[in-house]
Amino acid sequence: MDLAMVGLGRMGGSMAERLLRGGHHVVGYARHAKGLERILRLGLGGDGVTSLGALADTLVPPRAVWLMIPAGAPVDEALQALGRVLSPGDVIIDGGNSYYRDSLRRAAALREQGLRFLDVGTSGGIWGLTEGYSMMVGGDGDVVAMLRPVFETLAPAPDRGWGHVGPNGAGHFVKMVHNGIEYGMMQALAEGFAIMKRKTEFALDLHQVAEIWRFGSVVRSWLLDLTARALAGDQDLADIAPHVADSGEGRWTVAEAIDLDVAAPVITLALQQRLRSRDDYAFADRLLAMMRYQFGGHEFRRDQP
């Protein structure tokens, strides 16, 4: 089927390529022609446009436009611009990591214009091109049914890895919780390998351990696969800065847990550890060291940086 992809970056570009390889007609949008090179050089019949007006003209109504752009203001700006060129009955899909409450607001606003909206939590990263994407779809059932061929092509298989999870907002809500869980899993793996790294008398080969765990163990996972791959090269990770970013989903998950009176200590602590990794000055640690010294401890040194 026909579909436009707005946002041809690392993930959006790979999704466009998977759709083209699956026999769909994809119209890629980028502000500059250079951003269209990937989709055009595939030679699979994809089109590229540099204006939203041309995008609307190239698609046959009812149009479907998939956004893979950063959450927040960029999504609102894109929706406003698309609202000026699309027609009632057209569908906009937000496949990024938007806050589900924003998706609820956007769905209501677009409905007043006669436009349909799906919020699709999308997981798979750079591996989705070959492995397929996990998609959590929120919106009206008839719209989901219309886009079903697209989901079946993007997913790991037509009958698995994706699903209609509920009304507008539900897709991004489920993806938010998914990413919160991911924070906890990543933190547990990191701590476990740190413990083994510190046990120097055993001289453990951490790459070997990761490879053993990848098959048959209860902690086998894609995250462990990535860990094993990284440890194969440098077990000291000397070129990796100990600075862990977050894109918002963990914070939203913790806030939602508080609103719902649900205890979520693992996800909360995992988020706190990410924040701690960015504290280069470590004022709290300096203050703790000072207090311990005042209490008679011996580890405080005024000449420490």
C-alpha cells in the first residue's frame, strides 16, 4: 500500500527500506534532497519529496503519513503543517517515543479536523531492518485494520511482534512502560557484570560469561546479545564514557507509577542511576565524605579533586 515516511533518520530510514522491500510504495519526506538519498538509491520504487504539499499530491487518498521524528514540539509542528495539506479521512501515525498524554491531546485535535490518528510505540532500533519491529498500536480499530499490511511487513512476522493494544494513547503508554522495564533490565545486567569484573582473583572472561548466558539461561535477551558483542572487543570498555542518557520514557513511567500508587522501585532506581552517571562534580558524594570525616572517618581528603 501507499505510505509516506516523515523522518528518514537511522530508524525511520530503516523502516522505509523494510516497507519498500516488502512491496509497499513509500514516499519519503526530507527538507533537503540529501536526506532522500538512501530511499532513492535502493531502486525499489520509492519516491522522495522535499515539501509536504508534494507529499500530499503524491499519495492517493485516504493518505497515510508515518512520523518518525523526535518527541515533543517537533511532532506538534509536523501535525500542524500536515493538517494544512491533508484531507478528512487521512491518517497520521506517530511512531516515535511521544508521551501518551500528548498523544491523547493530539488525537482529539486531529479528530476535530476530520483526520485519523494512531500512536504506535515502536521498538527495534537499528536491528529492526533485518529482525523486524515490535509495535504497540493505539487508535480506532478500523484505522488499524486499514494499516494492517504495513504493520505485518514491519513486524518480525505478520502474526507476531505487533498488536492493537487499545484506543488512542494506549500504544505510547505501553511503549513508555516497556522502556521503563528496559531501564531496570539494563541496570541489572550492568551491575552483575560490574560485580564479576571486580572479582579479580577469578580472572573471569566476561565475554565468555555473556556468551554462556546467551543460550539456555533465564537471563538470555537481546540486551545480553548486545552486551556480549561489546565485551568481545574491549572488556574494560575504555572508549565508553560512563554517561548514560535518558529520552524521557523512564521518567514518565516513574511519574505514572506514583500517580497510580504502584510501587516501582527497580525502575525508579535505574532512572536515578542514569541521573547519577551524569553528575561529574558529584557534590553529594563530596558532602557525604565531609560528614564521614567529621564523624571520625578517615577517607576524607581536602586535596582530592
